[in-house]
Amino acid sequence: MGIDMRFGQWFLIAFLFGLASMPARADFEVFACEPEWTSLVREFMPDARFTTATSYLQDPHYIEARPSLIAAMRRADIAVCTGASLEAGWLPTLLQRAGNPKIQSGRPGLFFAADHARLHAPHEHVDRSMGDVHPEGNPHVHLSPDQLPRIAEALADRLGELRPDAATDIQARYIKWRVRWNNHRAEWQEKAKGLQGQAVVIQHTSFGYLLRWLGVEATIDLEPKPGLPPSASHLSELLSEPGLDAAGAILIASHQDRQPAEWLAKRTGKPVLVFPGTVTDEAPTETLAGLITTIVNGLEETMAGASYGSL
């Protein structure tokens, strides 16, 4: 993919200054709604202080507005969240109780990643009968190889706006990240050639962007409706679904209950793949690039008939 003029200009600046501008101060407080945004901000401001509201073992739709999170948000210089209603059940409460003017709606300290992406499957009309559907579209955009660079660029710009003394360093780090990301993306594209036309059973749309990018079809969803846990009757009905035969594996996220997937696997002989839906605290999935590499490799191995496993 081409590098636009603005990217090239910053690359020249980074080269001339040897990536040795003033480091970001350690008193910059970052509140991240999900681990993927902690990981991404850390790429650009490694010396900042971080609070992450959720983990890879939690469903980000549903968390408690704990006093510790309210206190962290009160201190925050920036709150980085997904948006697109993903945190609608708890973020407004945190913002209201924290009372931090830096990160209120419309202020530069509140950054929504989804505002800088083109979301899949938006809905003009949404009601509760449809389940947990987001009118803006699928919010799990952090696993999109093509869209994450747009989010990262916007985030780096916002961080530089909030911390102008470190703006050059932040942009230099973004450039280095972008080069690495492009290299990873080329590797994923090569592996995707062997996955084109393959199919999997999913639970929710956590991996939707990556699967679509890889050319892997999600033929069946274990959830009867988005956000609703799989019921025994729904699982039984899936056994007669024509798309089930085409699926090479059952793919779920680490925070999801494994029993429905294992029930279906026992009756179909299909392998179950369990991957973190977001970054973790341990290698190789502590970065978004490492997480996507792990998922792509796992899919490739399973679809090729190799052994499968989980993280």
C-alpha cells in the first residue's frame, strides 16, 4: 500500500532527528476502556501511566463502575474507548461520577476509536427484540488490519495535541509502529491465501472484521441473537443448519462460556478454537499485531488439518 505525503513527511522528520525527541512525561494518565487501547497508546507513550477498565477475560459490554475506576477516570488526561455504544452500559456513569472536565463529551481528552473507522453492519433501526445490536455497526474494529492504522494515526495526533512537548516523539513512534504493522499485514495477507473460502462457527461478532479480511465466512452463530447466550434449543437447531457442514472449526473468545462450543463440537467432531478477543498481559498476544498473528496462525493450522488448541 502507498504511503501518503503526510506519512512520508513524518518519516523524514523521524530520520533527521534519529527518533530522539523529547520523551513523553511519565505523569500523563491514560484511562483505557479496553486492553487494546492501552496496548496501542503504550506504543506511542510508553512512559505514561495506564488504567484499563476491562481485561480479555471480560465482556466489555458489561462491567461495574467501581470506585477505583471512577478515581482513575478523575485523574485521566485522556480516556480512550471504542465507542459505537460498546460501553453504553457503564461509561456514561463513570464519566458523570468522575466529573473530570478534560474527558467529557466533545473535549479532546475523550477519544472514541470507532469515530475514526468505517464500521460493518450499521442499522438504521434498532430495538431490544434484535438483541444486543449496535446501531453504529460492529464495534470490535480493533482486529481490522486495514482500519487500525487509521485509528492509530488519529490517536497519535490526539496524544500530540494533548502533550505538545512530546508530539514529535509520539509521531516518530507512530511511524515505527506503522512500518511494523504494514510488514505484519503483508504476512497475514500471504497466510490468508490459504484461508479464502473457508468457514467457521462463531459466537458473537468479536472476530468479524478479521474473518472478513481473511476471506473466512462466519456461517453460523452460536448466539440466537447478538449478546444472548446460546440456549439448548438453539444449539439443537444448529445441528440441522446446512451451513454447519462447511464450517472447519468453532471459534470463540476467551471470555465466552466454552460449554456451548464444546457441546456442538462433541456432536460434530469439529475443533474448538479459543482465542483472546483482545490483547493479554503475556506474549505473544500482548500487542494487537501479536494477537492477530496468533489468530491467523491458529486458523491456518486448523484449516490445514493440524492440531488445534486455545490460549
